[in-house]
Amino acid sequence: MSPLFVLLEASVEVAAQWMKMGAGFAAAIAVFAASWGIGKIGKAALESIARQPEAGNDIRSSMIVSAALVEGVTFFAIVVCLLVLFV
């Protein structure tokens, strides 16, 4: 077995380990970004309802739809990171 082949094999193993660590960090960043975004959506909705209480139901339903879309994108990002980890 040549030294070049051994070096190449070792570098592939190291790259796989870095890839798994990067996927973990990417999943964590996706979760933190989504929680921050949903928090901003909630803050804006509460401020809007405080300014205009008669539009509360419309604002609340728009907030729920927006938060659901952000959460869906987050789940997609986590699934992609899990696929990188296990496939």
C-alpha cells in the first residue's frame, strides 16, 4: 500500500468528520434563526394588535401563517442536515 493511498484515505475520513460537525452546526443555526424570526413575527403582531385592537383577529391569523411558514423551512433545513449526517 503506497503512502499516498494511506494519506488519501485518512483525509477522506477527516473530511467526513468535518462534514458531520458542519451539519450539526447548520442545524443549530437554522433552529436559532427560526426561533429569532418567529419571535420577531410575534413581537410585530403584538405591537400591531396593541395599536389597532379591532384588527386583532386578522393580524393573529397572519402571524400564525407566517410562523408556520418559517417553521416549515426550519424543518426542511433540519431534515437536510440529518440527511448529510446519516446518508
